[in-house]
Amino acid sequence: MYIKKILWVIAIIGLVGAGIFAYYIYNAMLSPNTAFDNEDAYIFVPTDANYAEVREQLQPLLKDIGSFDAVAKQKKYTTNLKSGRFVIKKGMSNNDIINSIRSKNLPITIAFNNQENLAKLAGRISGQIEADSLSLISAMTDPEFLKASGFNKQTALGMYIPNSYEFFWNSSAETFRNRMLKEYNRFWNDARKAKAESIGLTRDQVLTLASIVHEESKQASEQPRIAGVYMNRIRIGMPLQADPTLKYAAYQLPKYQNTVIKRVLNVHKDIESPYNTYMNRGLPPGLIAMPDITAIDAVLNFEKHSYLYFAANANKMGFHKFAKTLAQHNVNAREYQRYLSNQGINK
């Protein structure tokens, strides 16, 4: 009888212990453990991160970091981390959180436009994905990659078509660059390639001219007309005489670093540079900035007309006045020059 009582006591203690253990496991693994009010919180796990780095991000988001540590160790997450961008939803348990941050890497949408050069593009992208600007610029300017892809230092910027794209946050610089090459080839579909051929320009030349058109005007409605002016000049062998190319040439010189040229002067026309389209006929050797898709398509579908000149419209800022004769152009140009002088813009 005495032994039976002991066995009953042991059994009861065991059941109580099992219940306590089960309760602990339930609380540790399955009860809600979030401490934020928003519906979602995100963490970014870098490549080669250790558990301490992930824990540091999680701590302010969780009610009980200790219970999370226990479950993470039990599920071997502490030694098997995955890099990426992960979501933690309000009310998630430790078990749910670990499942999410171990296997549900979420894509992000990155966007870029109007970057002046590859260095600025790299800086823009590095703020959106894990890869830093140095690794990005190195990948973008890799000589072997450029040669294999049909680009050079002057045309490389044209490979990056401004738009929105979906990436994983932990994408490497090479992953970004290679994806952009695929997007470039996708952009240049049969229809666009046929249009480029029909107007007698290569893809690089289309992009170079588009970069000039885009710098001349951000108004999509008049970009085809501006493109038509330049195509007319190319057709008759007239220098492009594009002021944005003079600014670009100037900005390559130490004298003009950290300055903003608001008014193109005769001194700029004397700059020795292949980008000086007053001195040199035809297109410059590469892009002067990143054109929007509207400007690219404006070149491919340029307006056919008889205009050879245009000048900024002082009465409608952002737009231009077009002229067929030099005499009329000079009238338009002097009107805009007077406007600049009245505004105190002398350089």
C-alpha cells in the first residue's frame, strides 16, 4: 500500500512536471511574442551575419527575447541564418517568427532615374539593396563585363534603363548588374531595334541622343520635336550645338567641379572635348546623363518637321520656341538671354 502511494505521488508529480513543461513549451513556441503596435515589422539580415546581429534587431520588437533565444537554439536557427529582408507580423509566436526569418525572404521594389553617371547610380542603388556603392561601381565598370556585353566606359550608363524593378534586398552588386543587362536586352525588343535601324542609329547612338534630348527638356510632349531638330542637323551635317553637352564637357574639368552652370557662355564653347558639339559634328562618344524612357522613345519616334533651331521659352518655363531659320532663332534666343540677365543669371 505504501509503495502504491509513492508511485501515485511520483506519477502525479510527473504529470504536473509534464504539464508545466508543456505550458513552458507552449508559451515559448506558440504564444504571441511581439511588442510593436504596427501590423508588420521588418528586419534585414546581412550576408554572413551572426545570431548576435539578428538578435540585436529583434530585441526591441519582442516581449521576451529570452524565450526566443531558447526556441531559436532548439530549432538550430542560431547556427543556420539566412540573409535577406523578412517580415514579422503583429502577434506572431517565436515559432512563427523563426519560420518567417529563416525561409521567407521578401523582395523589394527598387527604382532609379535621371542619374548623371554610374557613380551616382551606384550611390542610389546602394541605399536600396545590401551591396555598397564601391562594389556596385566596380561591377558596373568591370572591363571584361563591359567588353563581353558590348559596352565601353562612355556607353555603360545606357545599360541601365530607368524604371522600377523587383529584387531581393541581399542581392550582390553582380546580381544587380547582370539583371540590368537582361532588362536592357528586354527593353530593346524587335520593335525598338527595327525603329533604330530605320532612322540609321545604333542603340548606343539612340541612347546618347536621348540623353541630350532629356537634358534639353523634361517635357515628354515636346521631346519628339527636339529629337527631330537634332535628327535634321545630323541629316544635313550640321553640328548639334547642344548646350547640355557643353555643360557635361565643362563638368569634367577641375575648374568647374562643385559648380552649377546656369547659363552657357561663349567660353564654354571653346572647351576642348569630344563632347563639345559646337566644335565636333555628330554625336558625342557616349551619354551625358541617364535619359528617361520617354526621351528614348522620343528619339525612336522623332517628329518629322523642318525646324533646325530651338530656344528656351521665357514666357513658358520648361518649354521651348522652335524656328526654321537662324534669323527667327536669334530673336527667340535674345528674348531668353534678356530673361536670364533680368534674373541676374550671368554664369
